[in-house]
Amino acid sequence: MLTFIYDSISWEEKELIKGLQSEGVKLNLVNAKDNALNLTGKLDFGGPAIIRCMSSRRSLYYSYILESHGIKTINSFNTCNIAGNKVFTTSYLYKNGIKTPETSVSFSHDNALSTADNIGYPVVFKPASGSWGRMISLLENENIAETVFSMNDMVNENSYYLQKYVNRPPRDVRAIVVGDNISATIYRYSGEGWKTNLALGGKVEKAVLSGSQLDMLIKVAHLFDPGIIGIDAMETDEGLIVHEINSRVEFKGASKVYGNKIINDIVQYLKTLD
């Protein structure tokens, strides 16, 4: 039996549940929002747990608590923790020799302005956590930075993740990793504006990558516990540079060009855990 933990049913969750059940896998479906975890008692979830929570905090809590009770989770707490926070992600990639954009994190409005000036405009501002390109801003000058930081002051814990703008083609690369293998690679093209997030109207096509590019992506994948992740990278004159890791990777867009391959790869991988 596998435990399937969710807090919202998106296309990916529907397809995974359907795919697992069609393969005869018995599932214990758990809505994280309707379930309390006893921190001081025994937990019985009936086998390894697939965590597909949209909330990164729920993913962290469930993965940590279940692992502390000896229950294997996909993804692991370590993966959820690093991938769910861009500050941790960038630091971890750099520590392990992976090319990633020049990035700094500041902890006050004034210091963020000075840091952006030191990096050199244009600068990309991102919240430390979040997805779908929400609140990511291209700061073209100090006036725009001042406005964005003032908005950030009202909603954030006074951290400012600032990244040097990378001059890339109007697309990025996403690799979907299942277990120890790359299941799919796609180009995500910008819709309106400069962001490549498919949730913002971007388009997708299969990515044809070189052997060295694939080797680099596999190297990144192997920095994390085996599971299901997305690796986002940008093409530059110096090769691919990695800018994000996704622990709850979405693949609806990729499935438009890969068909059922990604779902089938994930289902077959999860069956090995049952």
C-alpha cells in the first residue's frame, strides 16, 4: 500500500491516482488539510508516502514527521526543505559546484537597494518560496526596486532574494527527474513578458539536449534523494546554469508533448516502493 498525501487535487494528482489505481496499487488517500498528525504518538500510514501538497509548509511537516517515524516519503524532507526555499537551493547548488546565477540575499530594505546596485541592473527579485512566477519582478532600475521592495516589506519577512539577470533565449529548460533518471526535458517559452512559467501563458516543446547537458542535469538530480523533482535551467554561452529545483513538480504542460510517458514513468517508479 502507498499513502498519497495531498491538499489540492490538480491535474497531476488526478492522473497519478488514476495511473496507480489502474496498476492495481492500493492507495491510502490523505487530505493533509483534514488530518492531524500526532507528534507524541504512533503513526500508521500503511506504507511509503507520496507527498503532493501544494503548500510547501505542509510538505515539510509531513515529510519530517513521517520520516521521524520511519516512514519513507517521496519526496524526502531534505529534498522538500532545500527545493522549497530558493535561498537554500542556490546555496546548495553553489556548494556542490553547479553553475547558478549570481545571487545574494539581503535582510533589510536599504541593504537590498545597495545589493541590487552592486549586482548591477537589471536584477531579478524573487520571494524565497513560492511557484508559478508569483511576485517575481524584473528590476530595471532603482526606482522600480524601491517600489517592489516597499511592496515586499508589507507581505514578507524582510528577506530579499536578488539574482543577476541572465541574458538567455526566450525560453528555459525543465528536466523532470523520476528516481535516478530523467523522464522528460522540455523548453518553456515565455508568453507575454519575460517569465517562462506555463501558469503565466508560456508554451512548451520537447528539448533536444546534448550529452554534456544531460550529464549536468543528472549530476544535479543525484545531489538529491531519489524521488520526483523538476530541474529548471537556462541556456548561456557558458552552458546550462540551474536556477530552481521543484519538489512538487508539475508536468501537465510537458505531458502535452510527451503523452503518457511521464505519468507511466512515475507510476512504475512508485510501484517499486510499494
